[in-house]
Amino acid sequence: MPELPEVETTRRGIAPHIIGQRISRVTVRDARLRWPVDPALSRKLAGQTVRDVARRAKYLLITLDRGSVILHLGMSGSLRIVPQGTPPVAHDHVDILFANGLVLRFNDPRRFGSLFYTEADPLEHKLLCALGPEPLERAFDGDYLFEKSRGRKLACKLFIMNNAIVVGVGNIYASESLFVAGIRPGRAAQRVTRAEYRQLATAIKSVLRKAIRKGGTTLRDFTQPDGNTGYFSIHLNVYGREGEACHVCGTTIRQKVFGQRATYWCPGCQR
DNA sequence: ATGGGCACCTGGCTGC
DNA sequence: TGCAGCCAGGTGCCCA
């Protein structure tokens, strides 16, 4: 899946096409997403106009007149804007059709994504209400991480990937941020110092901002919302580079699994 | 409360 | 060439 920069890139890509547009209907080709798509979705959305496209963590929030569509891309989901009548390809599960002839099309090979509608405050939804701060907001800083981490023995990499602590730090950017901050991923969260957490919070912000600026890392199944094949890629220092030389010090990059996820670091640059 | 592990699913790649 | 096995960007939930 898209990590946070990819979700934000998607939000920015689709927003200008759908804000102010009226939904005519919804076509569900395969309702078997992470949770079954509501059979009455089309009836509930038809006639409503998109007022805003927001993001909380990696959830996209499409604000309508009376409610919100909450959409998650899972591991392999993507959204595209296509003209009505464009033949669907494999895994094009849901289409939201607009009166102006455009279609917001959700594709997700692995079907870990989700899409549902609520007329309550989306931020109060069970899946969203307990989330930690957004990494790019001021409330998230090194002092916050330091306070939250006292007494926590798990690996600091898993700590920063915990959505209750901070949202939006996925597997790639967790390794990359720890590299920039010079902290080894396996260290217990409670053993990382306040000064190091300040470095880490700064690193997380800069790594995510840089990736957003670049339009999201290009991964196998991420497609730009407008269908452009022009791919972007941020410069990865450690992720996926096991056995290769560190760009900074030349030390061989190592890999180890933490919490069932591959984790990469440079033993020369990270302590 | 915390942490560990599993589950959900398809597709691409590797190596025999 | 075929196929088994392994790996992949997430995260909710169950259990100890």
C-alpha cells in the first residue's frame, strides 16, 4: 500500500476532479473488500455532491452533503479518475460515477482496502477516534515521542509504526526516518533519549514531506490518480538495500524482521 | 495497558 | 516451462 505520502498524493490528485461534482450512482463489481461494501451504497450516495476530500492518517474522507465516504487503500489499492465508459481492468472493484461524466475508480488487487459510508462524524468513527496525532502537525514532536515511550520496551521502529502513537509512518518510511535520525530500529523505545526523539520527529517530518513533494514513492502497484504513468521515486537510503553499501559511510546495510516486517538499517550510521 | 502474532488476499519473483 | 515457496506499501483483532 501506499504509505502516507502516496495517500496524500492521491488526495491531491482526485480532489480537484470531484469537489463540487454530484454523484449519479455507484457501481460495485466486487464487494469483497476488507469489509463487505454496503449493498445500498449507490442509493445512499446518489444525488449527493462532494464538498471536500480530506485525509486522516491513511484514510481518505470524502465529505458529501449528508455524510462521508471513508476509504482506505490497504496494501495495494489505488484511485483513478477516468471518463465514464472506460472499460474496467482486473481488480477495478468500485466506481463512483458523477453527473459530469467522470468516474472515481477504486482498484485493489489484494482487497485489503475498504470503503464505507457514514452519516456520523467520520473522526468519531471507531476506526479513527483512537488515532494518534498527524506526523506533520505541530503537536507531534520529539518531546511527545519521549513522553509516550517511557516504560515501553518494544523496538522503537514498532513504536513509531503504532497508529495510537503517531499515524502515517509505514514500513518504508519507518526505516528511512530512523536512518536519518541515526537510531537503530531494534532499540527499546524507552532507551531512546529525548534528544534522539527530537531528531527522530524531525526526520519523520522531513522524510514524509520530501516524499509528498516527490508525489509518493513509486511502488509496483501505485498509479497516479490521473492515470499518468510518470513515476516518482524518493531516494531510499536503507529500505530494500540489504547487502549494499551505505550511501553515507559505505557500511553494508543490514536487514532483520521486526514485528513480521522487514527492517533495514546501517550499522555505521545508526546507534 | 502492552505486546505478540495472525488474519485478510493477489501477484510477482526466485529457484528447483 | 511449471510450479512451489516466499515476499510485498496495512491494520484490526484475538490472546496471553
